[in-house]
Amino acid sequence: GTTVEDMNQIRSQTRHVMGFSAQDGSSGDPSPVTAYGVFRGLEAAAEFRLGRRDLAGLRVAVQGIGHVGYQLCKYLHAAGAKLIVSDIQRDAVARAEAEFGAEIAPGTKIYEQDVDIYSPCALGGDLNQRTIPHLKARIVAGAANNQLERAQDGADLAARGILYAPDYVINAGGVINLSYERDSGYDREQAMTHTARIYDMAMEIFGRAAHESRPTSEIADAMAEELLAGG
């Protein structure tokens, strides 16, 4: 891993390095902020698709209980959601079972769980021709990067009536968090306030997708391109 000496050497050459130890004046581990953004995305999806203003009693299947997945489980548990978890690391699922009362789904059985929300928080390409037909959830919203194996997979989710919260929209909290290190010193409260607005962005995407009868993945890409084109 990167040592303190390594970071000091890097910082002596460039100021464009962020996300190192909080003890060295940075924000430290960004995973809690990333997880908070994903949680806000889940809240938006639950309101839009299920008409729920809270997550209490909803069943959520979380695949991957790493740094972000674990923090997401903390938010979900505190909100009263019922958790079903899966991870290749036995210690990770045992921890979720002990701390959150989570059920454990072995391996690929996580896709088949009778849940309201499926939350992929492990590797990319998790949503594909092999897994989508097995999903029983009405919502897919998670922290993993590059969740769609193909662009068509977003359309396949929509065709099945599953609301997909685009990954790079709701997992942006970590990058948002780092952006608050750039100016007058890191401000955690401002970073969290900004990250909370992921809810509003997700709702805008969901609404536009419904209005235009297009997959949310296509809408998110179109909106990103519009922002880039506008400078």
C-alpha cells in the first residue's frame, strides 16, 4: 500500500492529490460519503417507483460488503430496511449478519432474492443477459462501477419494469467529497450536503426517462453529454 512517506513524496511534486489520510489534512476514507450518495439514490428510487418516502421494512439485497457496501448497509439498517447480503469474503457477510441482522444469500442466489431493491456493490458488468432475467427486484441501485455489461442491458432492465439508478450518478459521492479538499480546506458538512443532492439528480433522471419512454441509463448519458457540450 501507499505509505505516509509515499504520499509526502507525491505531494512534494504536485498539489493535485486528494483522498489521503485524514491525519494528514485530507478527508480520509471517502467510502462513507460514497455510500451516503448511494443511499440517497435508493431513497429517490423508492419514492419514484414504490411511492415510499422511507425505506423502513423494504427488503434490499446487497451484493458486495466491502468498504462502500458495508457503509451502505449501515445506512439501510438505520433506516429500517431488511438486508440480504452476499460476498465472497465470509468475514464480510458474517459481520453484516451480526451487526445488521442480515440474511445471507450464497453466491449467485443473490440475484433471485424476493426483494424490493437489488444493490450491486461489487464488480462491474453485474447486470447482463445472464443475471437480469433472474432479478425479482423492482429497483436496481448500487455502488459498483460500470454495472451494465452492455448498453442494451439498461434497456433490458427497463423492459422488465425495473427502475435502474445509473451507477455513476448515485455513486458520485466519493468524487464530490474529494472536490471539497481543493480550496480553503476540507469541509465534511458541505461535502455531505452536496452529496445529498444526488437524490434530486436521480429524481430528475427518473422523471425524464418516464416522460420520454427511454431507459434511465440512456437519459443519464444524454444529460452528461448535454452538460459537457454546455461547458
